[in-house]
Amino acid sequence: MSSRKPLKKVLKNRIDLLKARAIWLQGKDKLLMRMYLDNGSTFRQMARLAGVNETTVARRIYKIVKRLLDAHYLTALRHSEEFSLMQMEIVQD
């Protein structure tokens, strides 16, 4: 049982980190992450609202999470003024 406490703490810390970094997102990505992290919506619920397949939503959420945890992406965000709009779109996708 005691081994679960650290895991719960790690997961909570990861969720808090994702919530903090999600403010950098825009548009649909930001909305999806708010629904997922803040509201606890399921992929099925989000898919129904968006009118897409549940798997599509799951893939998008996983892609966003991976991006928010990526050090290279964070560095690009910190130096976003050095990139053109097209370059930032590439970084964000």
C-alpha cells in the first residue's frame, strides 16, 4: 500500500504540471485539455461533443500531453518571438 502513495503523488504532480503548461495552448487543443484535466471528461464524452471518433480524441490528447512534457517544445515556446507564424504553427503541431 505504501508504494501507491508515491505513485499517486507523482501522478498528481504530473497533472498539475500539465495544467500549468496547458495555458500556453490555443484553440481546440486548449479546450480539449481543459475538458480532460479540469472537468475530468472522458474521451467518449469529448468525442460526442466534437462529433468525432473516441480514438481521434484519445490520440489528440496523448499528442498534446507528449508535447507539453517535451523540453524542446517548451524551449521553442520560451523563444517564440524568434519564430515566424508558420514556424510556430509547425512547432505547435
